[in-house]
Amino acid sequence: MILLNPGPVTLSARVRAALSRGDWCHREPEFARLMQEINARLEAVYPSLAGFTSATIASSGTGAVEAMLATFAPADSTTLVAANGVYGERAARMLAAHGRPHRLLQHGWTAPVDLAALEAALGKDRSVTHLAVVHHETTTGRLNDLDAIGEACRRRGVTMLLDAVSSFGAERIEAEAWNLGALAGTANKCLHGAPGLSFVLASGALWRREPAGARSVYLDLRPYHAGQHGDGYSPFTLPVQVAFALHEALAEHAEQGGAPARLALFCSRADRIAEALHGAGARTLLDPADYSSVLWSWRLPEGRTYASLHDALKAEGYVIYAGQGRLGADIFRIAHMGDITRAQLDGLCAALTRIVGGTS
């Protein structure tokens, strides 16, 4: 079964084999060393993140985002949330749950972040010291314009807290130009690991800053960071076999050319799938120029339900993804991640041509 959803992804044979490497106790020194190696490899994925260090936790990507906000969003100043989809709106709910002062700059789900409105919000409210934003908003597949958003942050001295859950490992990330303070990522998307481990990379300045006082024991990243960068041990149990898989996935990622190579791979798949779907009469939800390399959203064909399209493709070995919320009745999504061969991609495109085009 080929997974075309935005994580978990189809694993390579070597990553899948790593899951059965053995049974280790998470309190033994060999596992502590493994976690230190994983953090070192995460810190090396982007040269632009020099000086950033990682803390890894057992969670989905959402858990990493909430841990980042719980740990680094200030209690004595305001975090502005720029939201144009499910995940930006979720960040605002997380800040509310943790009692952090925040404001929501709301956009439509198919709209880009309004830079003029962002500049106005930053200029009007001098209490805003941090901006929470999603890099790749998976609700639609939009890659938010972080060069422009980050420039606004840099000029005004606002620290960016970035949801990079579905971009880390492929899309470009620039720490200095974006005034980036921290980002959240996960194993089971662009890195092609297994679900269960996520991470936060943050600058030395944020790790050294006086903590605001996390309102969660489990999501407070400082004990994770102190332990993993000290003796290697974490405060709570981490999934050992998932760590084996992430360690192997990071090695594979580096050997294959790192984030630039994965970006090129995903772009080539996106182009190939788009060619097939356009040929079958399908149309994108957004302008193609607005999409990430990782995932595109497509309008459902006239008279076709998502369930019927999903089931027809699954019968041929391909799993696509539904739209979320109010977009659920109108779109389907296809992600371009995972260990997919050229022959499998050709098979997918043939199936899309027949099924979406109504010839089968």
C-alpha cells in the first residue's frame, strides 16, 4: 500500500528493518547515546540552523508544536498567531490552553498571510514579541511566504516560533533571515521516519532565557534538553524502536543529499502527479505556484465524493487524503513523501488518469 497522506509515509526497506533492531531499555547508556546521535543529526539537517539545539519527545508533530509554545511563548508579552488553516488556528488554542497572552490574525483557509495586516498588527501592538506561524499549512498545501513574514519579524525584533512539522527536511529554512527562535518538526513526514517521535530545535538564546513556567510537566522541553544534552537520558520513556527508525531515516536522508535533494524529489513527483490529474480534468484548489513541494490539494470531480475516489484508488494500492473541516466535501489531497519508486509513481498516475478521468 502506497501512502499519499501527509504522514505517516511509506518507509524504505532499511528504515522498516530498523524497527526490528532489538529490544533496548530506554534507561541504558546505549540508548542515551543513540538519542544524542539523533539530536546531532537533526541539528545538522540545515546549515542555516547553526547554534540551534534539539530536544526530542514522544509525540506526534502536534505535540512538538504544543511543547514549543508551552516552553517558549512568553507569559509577560504577546504572541501573535498568523493563521490560514487548521494548524495555525490550533496553535492559538494551544496558547489559550497554556494561559499565554496571544492574538489571532485570522485569514481564510485558501488565503495567504496578509503581509500588510501582519505589519499593521506588529506595529499597532508593541506588546507582541513573538509570532507563531505555520510553514507548510497542510490544510490546503500552501507554503506560507516566510521570506516576507520573516523579514517583518527581523525588522521589528519579533521572534518567530515556527510549525515546520510538514516542511522540515525538504523545504528551505532560514534562521537568521526569519528571526527564527524555535521550530517544531516530526519524524514521520519529510524525514521518512516512523510516527511516534517529534522534536523542537531552538536557538541558544531561547534555551538560556528564563523560563515562563510551562503549565505542563510532560510538555516542558527544558528537562528533555538538559538531559539529552547532558548524560543523554530523557525525563520520560521514549519509543525505542521508533528511535531506531529515525536514526536510520536521518542517515538515509543525509546520504541521499539532504533537504535540497528531498525538495527536488518532491517537486518532481508533484509535477508528475499534476500532469496526470490535469490531463484527467482535475483542478487545484490553490494556484500551483502557492503550493509546497510536499502536498497539493485538488478539487473533487463533479459528482464525485471523496469516499468513492478514495476507495477506488485504495483498491489499486494507493491511499490519498481527505480535506479537513469545511473543505472536506470539496477537495482531496495528495502528498508526495515516502519511499516511492518510479514504477509505483507511474502506476499511481495511470490510476488517477483512469479513475479521476472517469474511464474506470
